[in-house]
Amino acid sequence: MPDLLSNENIMTALGKVKDPEIGRDLVSLGMVKNVEITGPHVALTVELTTPACPLKAKIEDEIVTGLEALGAETVKVDWASNVKRSFGGPAADLIPGVKNTIAVASGKGGVGKTTVAVNLAVSLARDGARVGLLDADITGPNVPLMMGTMGAHVTGAGGRVNPVISHGVTMMSIQYFLTGDAPVIWRGPLIHSAIQQFLRDVDWGELDYLVVDLPPGTGDAALSLSQLIPLSGAVIVTTPQEVSLADARKAIAMFTKVNVRTLGVIENMSGFICPNCGEEHDIFGSGGGEKIARELELDVLGRIPLEPGVRAGSDAGVPITSTQHPDADQSRAGQAMREVARTIAGRISVVAEPYAMAAAG
Ligand SMILES: Nc1ncnc2c1ncn2[C@@H]1O[C@H](COP(=O)(O)OP(=O)(O)O)[C@@H](O)[C@H]1O
Ligand SMILES: [Mg+2]
């Protein structure tokens, strides 16, 4: 049936396949590239809006089904990606090479905010994105420890600062400016200007995603930082306990107040994976994230179990999602983190779509 397999028919068939997240078809989104027809064999490239696309398999299935209906014997789909920018405004000029910024926040400390931020960054990098991680927790900078860079110090010249790179992620933290264990006792305005310099003076280069580990809580520091950093969106980390949920509600309210969109809630320490029997036990309960998400009309972006390997990885400077972690392939928490990262990347693509349309005229 060589006639059926014309370029035109192929494009019509692909015009019926939707990007499940954006909700529009691949052809009108300009995602179909290089269609090659050789007899009954078709090869094409799909340019995704993120290399961490959570729905690749679904898109591929629909393409193959559609083209087989036209008589294709084999369909080869190659993947490419072109991450779009999802924020604007004057503050965005501080970081011209950065396409998206994701704040990781929580109502209180100890819920695993930094752990989530670190693993989100490592997961996105592992999927092929260019990723930065900004440690905006000036008074409790934990990113360097968890990324295995406690000994690192900043270098630079001419007022420019080079970031530190580890596990495929480009990073900056106040820790890289410190010598010894002196605690950081900084007041609001100094924190503010430190963050401004982290944005403006660090050579971030071209980044698809800049993940920001915000200070815990909903006090002045967190509030002013969420105004200072141009954000594509925020994710809120909570644990299932009621006290933690109450704080998460406050964090969400804070973002609403400064017009930052909350992308959803991540429930961390949701169930305990017993290292001996492999079974999941409820310690803090579970489903709290769902409750708050329902109540505030947000989505649960994922549930991450409590797993000893996560803490061990953080302490050793090897995040659970890093290929260097001994449990990298079998950890359920690691798998959950990688899925959460893809879900977030998908949400960001949706946020970016109107900006991309506007830019295209
Ligand atoms: N899912 C998890 N499983 C096991 N330990 C975890 C998990 N999430 C976080 N932790 C551990 O809990 C502690 C607090 O996490 P951290 O990310 O520092 O919290 P926060 O940044 O919210 O204060 C750390 O020791 C960390 O390794
Ligand atoms: Mg922290």
C-alpha cells in the first residue's frame, strides 16, 4: 500500500496524536521532524518539550498504531527535545540562559525538602536535561553535603563566579564561600543580596531547569526570596502528618500571595520500606498529601517512601537517584523521585506553552 504511506497521510495521522500533557497534536505543536519513508518503513523524530517526558511510551504507541493503520511495516521513532522558557518579567534578565526555575519549598524543616530538591535535579540531569541547583537556604545550606561537594570552593574572575558541578548538576551554595564550620548568621537584607548575586554573578550557562532549594518555612526569608527569584512554579514537600500538612497549607498560601503558581504537592516519607522484608509499613500514615491537594485543588506529584538508602545516600554525598548510588536501580524511593521529576518536567512544559506561543508570534 505505498500510496497510503504518503508524507501527507502520515502527517494527517500524526495530527491525531496528542501530546497528552499540552493537549494539542504533535503536528500543530511542530514536534514532528525528519519524516523518512523507505518503502513500508517509516522513521521520524519527535521533538519533545522535555527530555524527561513522562509519557514517551504513550506517544510512541499512538504513533506506531496510527502509521501501521496506513500500512507501515516498521515505525522507528527517535527522540529529541527543545525545552521552552516558562517565565518572563524583569527579574528573568538576571539569568538569561535559564529556561525554567522550580522552587522546592516546605512549611517546616526536616520534611526532606533538600533531599527532594537534590534528587529532582539529579533525575532531570540523568534524563538528559541541563540542570542547575541553587541552594537558597543561606542559613542551613545542605545541598553541598548531599551532593558530595563539601570541600568545594568558588573560583572566578572579574566579578564572575564559576559554579560547582557534581552528579551532572551545576550548583551554587553559600557553603562554597565559607571556610571551616562557622555558622551563618545573616539577616534578611544580606540574604537577599547573596541570592541576587547567586543569580546575577554566577556563570550558570545554558540551563533547561534551575531547581531552587528555598529556606524552610513561610517567614520573611522565604517570602522575599520567592519574590526575588523569577519562578516557573513551586513544589511543596510535606510528610503525611497533620502538623506538617498545616505548614504546607501556609507555604501554598505564601506562593499564592506573591503570584507564584504551585505545581503540586510531594508527599515524602510516605510509608516505610523495610530493608529486611521489603514490605511497606505506615509510620507517619499516608494520604495526607492527597487530602491537602484535594482541599486546595492541587495535584499530588508523587509519594516518596521512607527508605534507609535515601538518608545514607544524602549523608555520603551520593543521592539515591545518582547512578553512583549502590541501590540506584532497585530503590523504590529513587524510582519514585525519578517519576516525580518527570511529572514536574511535564507540568513545566504546560506552563511554558503560552510563552512559546507568544514568542512565536
Ligand atoms: N524519603 C526519605 N527516606 C529516608 N530518609 C529521608 C527521606 N527524605 C529525607 N530523608 C532524611 O531526612 C533528613 C531530613 O531531610 P532534609 O532533606 O535535610 O529535610 P529539609 O531540607 O526539609 O530540612 C535527612 O537526614 C534526609 O536524609
Ligand atoms: Mg534543607
